[in-house]
Amino acid sequence: MRNRKTFDYLIITLKGMAMGAADVVPGVSGGTIAFISGIYDELLESINTIDFKLLKNFKENGLKKVWDSINGNFLLSLFIGILISVLSLAKLLSHLLETYPILVWSFFFGLVLASILFVGKQIKNWNIVTFLSLGLGIAFAYFITQLQPVVGVNPNAFYLILSGSLAICAMILPGISGAFILVLLGMYQIVLNAVHQREIDKIALIGLGAVIGLLTFSRLLKYILDHYRNSTLAVLTGFIIGALNKIWPWKEVLETLKIGDKLLVLKDKSVSPFQYAGDNQLTYAILLAILGFILIIILEKWGQRQA
């Protein structure tokens, strides 16, 4: 456990808030924010200390030793920040995405573009395997962005747990958006409504799935990062590049479905801003993309200083 002061944990909470804000948006990954802010490896290591051995440790050494062994202050500070964002920003971001889609997506496009440079430069050795891994990551992420969402879902307990598990696995992967996985599963609006309306039963089942997914998938991810770091980073960089298609600001809607008072986009395609049917808001979009890009650079420098 690192020797940190109260201010350090406040910074970690702020990083958690940034992760939570990203996780709410379909197309942006909180894992990318964790990577850039310098806490990704520590997050995986801390999660991987949580297992059944903790019960024995608790009996023999007490709560404080267990808390220290799992880096509890770090995890608590981070997840408080994520929770604050999810509970406070979910409704606001949903409103902004509906009202100012081009401007919001432009900002996130700048964020993700800068993220590619940051994650990519962590790769120390470029070779044929690395390039193949990069291509695989791009192809997989692009394929995911082309999938049509499930509609008309009436989730049972198993589906809620499964959704939570798959979404959290995506959330800790740079480039793959947990919120977008929920969209594909037809669960995004259901989860947002559950949070807004404080539907504790649904939140608990989704949370249970998230815990299961987090404790299992993080172990696999840490193993491959420890043993195949270059190739894994190349795949993750590819994920982020492939995901750019999802967050491209200018879209032509091809197919929709009306559910209640909501219009769900089933299929769209990216178009040039000059081919966009409507006000392309190009000047403001470029400025916001630049702002997002600069913000990631600042966050990277901040993460390096805090590491």
C-alpha cells in the first residue's frame, strides 16, 4: 500500500469522477481515462488482491490488515468518484447528447484521439506481432460499433447480472465502452432509468454482475499485460482506433425505432461534415475537439506527476 496523504486520495477521487463521466457515454471508456491518468496498473493490481484468501487474512490479522492488503483507501476513493459521476452526470450527459450531439461527440472525439497517441507510445517494441495485434484490435472494435442494438428487452435477473458483468469488463478495457455494450444489449436506457428512479433491485443485480465481471476479467487482463504487454497494448490501441467510428460526430441515420417517447437509432453511418444533412456546427465542433485533445494531454502530465 502506497504512503498517501488526504490530498492524494482527493486527486484519486477526481480521477474516478473522470472515469465515471466517460463510462456514462456510449463510445468512451473509463479504462482509457484510468490508463492516461496513471492509475490503470494499480487499479488492476488492487482488484486482483480481492479473493477468498481475504477471509483467512481477516480471521488471523483483522480488518485493518485486510483493508491495507487490498489497497482499500485507493479503491474506495476511486469508486466514490465513479459513483458521484454516474449518479450526478448520467441525466445531464443524456440530455446533452440528445440536445447537442455534434458538439458533445466532437469533444469526446478529441479526447479519444489524444488517447490513441498516449496508449500507443507505451508500446516499446514494434514488430509483426505488434502490428497484427493492432490490426486485430481495430477490426474487432470497428465490428462492435457496427452491431445493431437489441430492442424491446424485458430483463430478468440473469440478464441484469450478465449485462453488469459484460459492461464492467468493457469499462476497464481502454477503447471499449461499457455504456455502448449496454446499448447493444438493449440495457442502456433501462440502467439509466434504474439509476434515476433509484430502482434498488435492478441496481443491486447489475452491481452483482459488475463485481463478478470485475473480479474475474481483471485477473485475465493483468496476466496478459504482465506477460504480453506490448501485444496487449497494441490490441488496446487498436480498440481505441476502431471505436472512433462510434463517436464520429456527423452521422446519417439509416434506421430508427420509437420506444415510448424515445427514438432509438438502430443503424447509422459516419459521413463528412460537408455531407451532413443539417447544421454541421463545424467551427464549434473543431474547437471542442481541440479542447478534448488538450485536456487529455493535461491529464497525462498530471498523471505522470502524481504517479
